[in-house]
Amino acid sequence: MTQAKLRELVRKSSENRSSLDGMRNSFKTILDRQKENAHRIPDLDARKERLRKTKESSVGNEPLLTQAIATLRENGFRVILAKTAEGAMRKLKEELEGYDLVVKSKSNVTKEMHVAEILKKEGIEVIETDLGDRIVQLAGCAAAHPTGPACHLTRREISELFTIHFGKEVSEDPRELTKVMREEIADYISKAKVGITGANAIAALEGAVVIVHNEGNATKCAMLADKHMIITTPEKIVPNLDDAVNVTKLQTYLSTGKIISSYVNIITGPSYTADIEKQVYKGMHGPKEVVIILVDDGRLEAEDKEAQYCIGCGMCLLFCPTYNVIGPDFGSPGHMGGQGVYLEGSRGRVDESVGSGLFLCTSCGACTEVCPSRIDIKKGIIGVRNKAIRDKKNIAPEHITLVSSLRNYDNPWQAPRKQKARWADDLGLKDKGEVLYFAGCSTSLLDPEGAKRAVRVLRAFGIEPAFLGLAEKCCGSTARKLGEEQLARERTAACLKEFGAAGAKMVVTSCPGCASQLNSNHEMARKLGVRIQHLTQFLAERIDAVPLSHLSDLGAITYHDSCDLGRGLGVYDEPRRLLGRVLKGPPIEMERSRERSACCGSGSGVKSVHPELSTEIARDRVKMAKDAGADTIVTSCPWCQQSLVECQGANPEIAVIDLLQLLERASTSDSRQKSRRGS
């Protein structure tokens, strides 16, 4: 997809976001149901830990793959390992020769391969038997969730779709919608002799395929007279049936909120009977053959296999700020959101990854917090961006300009190097000292008053900071997020070297992005004897020794955790501790806060290329604050502040303030009170 087409797609999706209200409501239903049933899975964290270990040991484990194939064949499966998706389709066509109708249950791999579309061109009709998938098939749109494909469509839209499809009026009553489609699907199943399913897990030890579903359709697809085709991928293989059950239990709970699905099929080969003279005869009540096609398509050779730890629960989608705005326009066929983008790139399909939205991710990291396999999608996407930048794969001109400016001016804003230190001209700061203030590119050039405020607050806390002046270099944060890993490492190392030369023991910065990036080279910092902290960390350690006044003119306060400071550095308590000292009570917590805080939309180059998307993400965050009853949002990130202010336009409904502003006011107020008492 070209940059122009991608921009237009994102723009239209952002403007028409109300079309996905059904999806958002469905996502809320899943989360509410999870809360209701959480007490019924008391060992949830232990199960997630087991899943991670299982995936680490299983994905890419060729001896385990060999064992699984051997055991499956012993059990009577016919197993085909296809190197490519094209090879898998050739084998599938061979298996379906002579058939003109196939029924299919839910399978993300078949969507990845475009099975239905390709077989249709061969004269083979493929009917989706899952209600949601059938709706999506008729609508000609992408699925919105792995287990709720049509959750973005309202009952009215489905009613209109069915009315056209059946040529008669179909009401919006869910019972009628379900009835008419159930009858049609049942008719197709009665005529078909071949069924296609996916697999949720394959147990290598037992040679068993596990299929989980709610509607009963997968069972019917698996029991047709001639052939059951199972199309899946090598990463679904786990050591044993206990591990497979753990996968399916987590997948069910996280994708639907239920404890277990209505149906869990464990298939260990074609059906058989031994009721006549104890001789085994296959195919008694099921298909004559069960054929498994394992689709490799770059998975086994992938250097980065973490993307394959996914179990398809869709939890990442429920917390992704980009997906919340534009839905399935972000992701690859069969694999939605940033995880789908990462999976494409990890298999060497960089062009496809870019077209699927590689640069639409804000790098907020919320997905990893809720992923049961703890997949670091943020790190994975940045890694794929590195490949895209290196190979010049359809990169946006704005991002090219940012990187060029970093190389030429040592800042992303095309500003002369000498301009970077002007904010400190009248502050009399020394260039050496044990405590060094690092302003960073964006604070220095775009928010010089913020840099001055940081120095004033430090002085109010009794700290006289040093400042490198013209020797201060870019930390590399912007470069890293855009995929320029090598440039980022070079810039970070150069900064640390300057810190050491200045005699710094502690470096503080008011920019979370700088704090996160400068902490990325722990080994070098340790050798130099330098600690790097965000200003809130540094001040929180000294708060008890500094008198501060209470501020009471801000109304109800809520605190917004920035992604780099929170999930990036694990800093949650320190800002709240500081805020608690200047307020009379604790701040209101939004529905999503701390580890699960929502993004402001300004990160990772998204705002520079897709401002509409960034604005909508920020508006979502402002709405969360308003829903919590807040009058003012306080944050410790200047860029979060800017984004949350700008998204509200000329008539903001809620104030947004940097925590340093409150600390400065509280310290100034205290000084004034002392002065009045002295006189």
C-alpha cells in the first residue's frame, strides 16, 4: 500500500470512527465479563507464566515439530508441512479436487492465506459456518476480533445485510438473525462432504488436535463424510495435552470473558470402531480422512520468533489506542492490530508490514501489559521499522525528514545546533557538576519555558543543577522509535560520555522519552558511575525535606501516566507522591491508569504523519478523564500535555497541566507565605 493510500485510509477511518462503536461496546462487554469471572480463575497469573515458558520452549523447536508430526501420523492423520503459503494452497487444491463446496469454521490462518477467495476462483465455494465469520464474508469486510469477527457491525447493519442476501425482510431481532443464518448454514453443511477447520493447539506427545468453539459448527465441519482438512501453523504445537488445555483456557477467558467454551474438541485421528472381532476399522462416524496442513510461510526461519507466541485471544486489541480508532484497518489479514503487523515483519514480509500499519503504532506498550504470552510487540515493531528504514521501504517523507535532521542538526526539528542551549542563557548554570539537568531536543527547542521551569523547581528543592549547554546531544529516543536503532545507540552513548566528562553522578530530565532512552545503556552508565532519573523520581526522593503549599483552585484532579515514564520506566508512585503533597487529597484515578494507562497519541512519529489519528487517540484519553469526574489532568510529560491540550481545540473542556507547574506554584506559594509571616 502506498503512503498516499495509507494516509487516506487512516484519515477516513479517523473521521468515520463512529462506525466502530459496536466494536468498542463489544470490547467493553468482554472486559466486564472478565471482571465478573476473574475469581473463577485464581491461578490466572500462574497460567500466563506457564504459557510464556511453553511458548519459549516450543516455538521454533524443530525436534518438537518432528515429534508432533510423527505422533500425528501414527494416530492416522495425514500431515503435510508446507514451506510457503503458495505451497499450502497447491496442496489444498489437490486435496479438494472434484469438490465444488467446502464448509469452514473459524481460522485466522485461512484468512491470512485468503483461502476462501482463492478457492472461489477455482470454482470451489467456501462457506463460513461461524455466524460472525459468515456475516463478515457476506459484508466483504475485515474481521474486527479473533473470536468476534463481526463485533463492529450493529444488528441493524446485519439486518440490512441479511435482507439483501436472502431477498426478504429480516428483522433486527437477534433471534431471527440467528435463525435465518443457522438454517442456511445447516443446509450447506448437509450438502458438503469436506470441512475445513483450524486448530487452537496441537499436543505433540499425544498427537492430538484441540479445537475450541462456541457454536458447534467446528464439530460439524470436522465430521463430514469424506475429509476433514485442518489448516494451521507450526507455532500451535505444544509439548503435551496439559499445555494445550492451558492455551485454550486462557484463550477462552481472555477473548470472551467466559471460563470455558461450549465445545472443546480433542481429535486424535479419524474415527474408528473395533466392535467386530476387535479389528480396527476407520471412518465409522466421521470423515474417511483427516488431513493436517502445517503452513510454515517464514515462521520456522524467522530470527525473531516472539511474534509467534500469540494465542489469538485479542486482548491487545482491547487496549490498543490505534485499533480503538481505526479498527481492522490496522493489522494484516487474519492477524489484527500491531501483533499482525509485527508477525508480518518478523517473517521477512516488510513491505506487507508497512502496508498493514507499521508506522501507525504509537509504541505505547499497552499491548504487552495485557498479553498472556507477554509478547513485546512494541520492541518487535521497532525492530521491523529498523528493517524498513534500512531497506527504504515506503517510508513517509516526514519521517525521512526527522531522521535527516537528527543526522545533520543533532535534533529532529531542523533547528541550528547553537539554538538548542539558548533557553539557559540567563540562568547562570555551570557546565559541570554532580547533578546535571538534561533538557533534551524537544524541551529545549519547542518548550524552552518548560526547561527553565525544571531548573527553577530544582532550585526550589535546594539543588543547583549543571547543564551541558552546547555540548548536550540528542539522546536518540526519536531515532529508536522510528527504527534507526544504530543511530539511537550512537546518540545515547555520546550523551553518556558527555555526562561522564562533566563529572555527573546524577542526570535528571523532564522528558520521559529522554529518561527512557538514556536508561537503555545500563552497562555504560554503570561504568561511568552515572544514574539517570526522570525529574519526578529525583524530586520524590527529596519531597519530605521541602515545604510545599496546598493548591485548592484546580477542582477534581486526575493523573495521566505517560507511556515512556510509566510502562517504559515503571514510574507510577513517584508522580502521585509529589501530587499528593500539593493537593489536599489523592487524585482521582481514571478507568485506565498506571500499567494500563491509555496513550495520548503523540508518540513514535504518528502525530507527524497521521495527525487525525493522533488527535482521536488524545480525545479518547480526555474523555476518560471527564468520565472519571476530573476537572484537570496532570501529567509528567510535556508532550502528553501538548497532545491532550491540542486535541480539545479552542474551547477546552478540561485543563491539562504539567506536574512541574504545580510544584513550582506550591513552592512559590510557600515562599510567599513565609515572607508574609516574617514581615
